[in-house]
Amino acid sequence: MTIAISAGGRSGRGVGVKADTMLGILLVSPILITMAALVFYPIGRTVWDSLHRVNPMQAGTPFVGLENYTRMLSDGPLGTTWVNTFVYVVLAVVAETVFGVLAAALINQVKVGRQWLLAAVVLPWALPGVVNAVIWLWIYQPGAGLLNGVLSAIGLPFENHVWFNDRTSAIIAVTVVHVWRMMPLTVVIVLAAMQSIPAHLYEAARIDGATRAQMFTLVTLPLVRSAIAVAMTNATVNAFNLFDEAWVLAGSSLETRPVLVQIYLETFQNLRFSYGMALSLVITLVSLLVSLVYVLRVYRNTRFD
Amino acid sequence: MKQSLSHRLLIWAGVAVLLIWSLGPIYWTLASSITPTEDFSARPIHFFPRHFTLDHFSRLFGIDIARIGGVQVWSQFRAALINSIVTSVAATLLCVAISALGAYAFTRIQFPGRGFLFAAIVATLAIPGYAVLIPLYRIMISLHLVDTYVGVALIYVSAYLPLSLWLLRSVFEALPIALEEAAQLDGAGRLYIFFNIVLPLAGPGLTAAAILTFLGAWGQYLVPLIFSPQATKPLTVLIPEFVTKNFIDYGLITASGSIAIIIPALVVIFLNRYLVSGLLAGSVK
């Protein structure tokens, strides 16, 4: 009896479930078509073509095995761009994390007008990267720029200093623009974690006689650690993806050229399509592996705490 | 907790530094855009413009060019402004529309391969755009979609779809299912429920997804540099062109930069709450 009823119920619902399944597939089909055509197929194509010689100037696309990958090892300019990219990543991740956490802690202390302060801090992130870069190009301008103007106004000898003549200062100048644009992301992520810390923890620390510095290092920091790791992962991937700032501020100059600009030049100026594809796969993997390091570290730390 | 005076001073000093760091460069761009070119190299530097001019904007908008002199850029600038607006708006509408439909299906409807497909789509968030740019370029050439609105908008859609889908699914999952079940018992169909119950409740999530897609598309540079070289060239590609090898026209750059800033600034001022919630959801992928 029970079996008959439940069987009846199931077959009755069966039509509805089938129609529902069809509707579900129908609703996701625009996404699937877009992603298949513009993301999944191109990714597969990138992997496949990176094993071939694809160059619009040369006929045929012969299979070359790992030649595109082995060539990277003896590519001098490429080595320089890797060094530049790693310098950008280290400088940007450290600066964004240290200043971003401090800025988040500061905003967390502000009671009046906090949302306006946060809006001001988020604004650089919302602007187009190219616009940020031209804003800073104007600030760094040797003769009339704001930076030299401010430095000479306080009496330093920087009237016509050219910031892009020297590799160290050029790289720092590009990094500053990148940090200006990406730090808001760290602030937003860490601030959200700080706001979710229950007030009674600070109350308890205060009763135990903790100073503000102790509260920050012993209560706040441990509780926002996973948020900091998330922010660092984002910062890392963004720094590996640095393109707009370097391209607008210094063009193809090898001194500041990151790997991404190298890929652009190899692909769209030298027309070595397959070499560019092999390079983009390698930098994708490297950026994901480096991010994975933080994720694993935080995972381990929180597990054994 | 009672705040000591020194602590409050420290906070105010920190806030001042933070505001100068974040807004200073933007202020300087706006100030420069209304400063006459002759005043640019005036030293010692003036933090407030001593003379006011709209000449840079006039050149940009092609007003009274005969008096000011200089190159005619209005037709280029107008085209770039329209291109930026058209592609960003089209990409945003399309992206939010199809990701909302899909996110609803991924949340509430069972179909084979649901979990796998969702994971595969969201996993592409970890893949930077340039890993697909080159094959995409060849696909777009073979479809004759290079330098067309459709081609560029579709690329933006594919770039921001995973984030938007991820965000909207978490929004839909948080909605109380009881409402939908009640409507279902009353005989409402899936689509009726979606359009009349789910969508109105998901307003903030849709806004966040739309903002992220719009700002992303509005700020794109590498993609239009490759896919929109001429007819559909957006502002982000045009503005750096005012930087030439021999001469950099800072008047035009700061004026056009100020205009490119307006829309993101309005979004941040009026919709920051949604923007921040979207950023948070997007960061924890």
C-alpha cells in the first residue's frame, strides 16, 4: 500500500522533474555556450597550440613538442622580465598587506563618516587602470610634475629629476601606482573581517589590562589572519597580472617590463603566437602556485592553533 | 572605551594621510585639467590652480578650437566615449541577465552535471584573461568580430560571467526558500517565481554584480587594445594615445582622465555598499 502510494507519487512528480531538468538546462545554456566558446575552447587551444609552431608569418603549424617551453630557458630578455615581475609581486604584496591592514585598522577605529572614508579609499580601485597610470605619469613628470614639485618645495634637489632613468626608481614608481590601485581590495577584505570580531573579546582584553598595541597583535591580527591570506592571494595574482601601469608609464622599456608586457610584445609585435601562449600558461601556473603557498600556510596554521 | 586625546590625534593624522594618499592624485588631475598649460611648469608648485581655464575641455569637446588652436580631437573623443559606454553597458546587461538566469538554475533546479558545471565555470576565475587572449583573437578574426561591439562585449561577458554567477548564486541561496515553496504550492511556475519573487528580492546582489561587471569593462585596457583597435576604440585606449613619443599633452590627458573618472566616482559615492559587498564575495573565491 505504502509502496503503491509512493510509487504513484514519484511517477506523478516524474513529469514535473523532467520538465524542471529541461528548464534548468535551458536556463544555464547561455552561460555554457558563452563559456565553452570564449573560455574553455580557447584554454584548450592555448595548451594545444603551445606545443606547435603557430606564427601567421610562417606557413603551417608543425608540432614542435616542448620547444616553446625550452626556448624560455635561453631567452635573455624574458629572464629580465621574470625578475621584474617577481620584484613587483614582492614589493606590491608586502606594501598592500602592511599598509592595507594598517588602513583597515584605522578605518575600523573611525566612528563618524566611516562609509565616506571607505568610499574615498575604494575610489582608486574603481578607476580604469590606464587612467590611474596617466594620473601618475603626470605626477612623475620631471619638469612640471607634482612629485618633484613637492620635493623641491621642501627644499630637496629634485627640480628636474627623471624617475624613469634609473631601474630601481622606475620599478618603485610603477609599483606605487599598482599599490595605489590595488590596496583598496586588501582594505575592504581585512576591514570586513575586523568588523566581525565580537566586541566582548576587546572588553575581556581590556579588563585583563591589555594595551591597544597588545589588543591589535593578540586579538585583532590572529582573528583576521585568514582574511589577510585571502587578500594576499588576490594581491599576488593582481601583481602577476600587472600590465597597464608598466605599459603606460614606461612602454616597452626592458628595465620595467613585466612578463605580461613581454607576452604582449612576443605575440602581437613579433607574432610568435605559440610562444606567447606557452608563456601565458607558465605565468598562470606560477601565479596560482605562489598563491597556493599562502592558502596552505594559513590552513595549516589555523588547524594546529 | 574612552579615547585619550593622543590616540584621537593619531587617528585623525592617519585619516589625513589616508585621504591624501587616496584622493590627492585624483584632486591633482582635476586641478590640472582646469589649469592653463603655461602654468604647468610654474615653480614653486601651486597646489591650487592660480588661473582657471576650460581650454582643455574645450579642445576635447571641439568648442572654439579656432581660438585655442591645437589638434581636433572631438570626433575621436566622442567616438571613444560612446564606444566605452556602449560596450560596458551592453556587457553588463547581458552578463547580469544570463548569470541571473543561470544562477537561479544552479541554486534551485536539479539537473545532471550541475555541481561539476558550476565548479568548472567558477574555476575559470583563477585563470587570467591573457591565457585565452590569443586563441580568442583568432576566433574573433575568423568570425569577423574584431573591432565590433558584439565581439568586445562578448569577451567582457565571458570574462565577468564566472564572478557574477558566483555572486548571484550565493545571493539566491541566502533567500528564504519558504517563499518560493509557498508560491509553488499556489501553482506558480518556475519562471513566474523567478521573475516575480526571486529577482525583486535579489536587488542588492544584482546591483553588486552589475557594478563589478560595469567597472571591469569600463576599465579594460589590454582586451580593447587588441580587439578594438579602430572603430570601437574605447576611452582607455584613446587616453594613452595623447602620450606620444615627442610630446605629452597633459592638458588633454588630465581633462579626458577627469571625464573617465566621473562614472566610477559616481558609482563609488552612491553605490559603495554594493560595490564592497561584491568585492568581498568575489575575493573569497
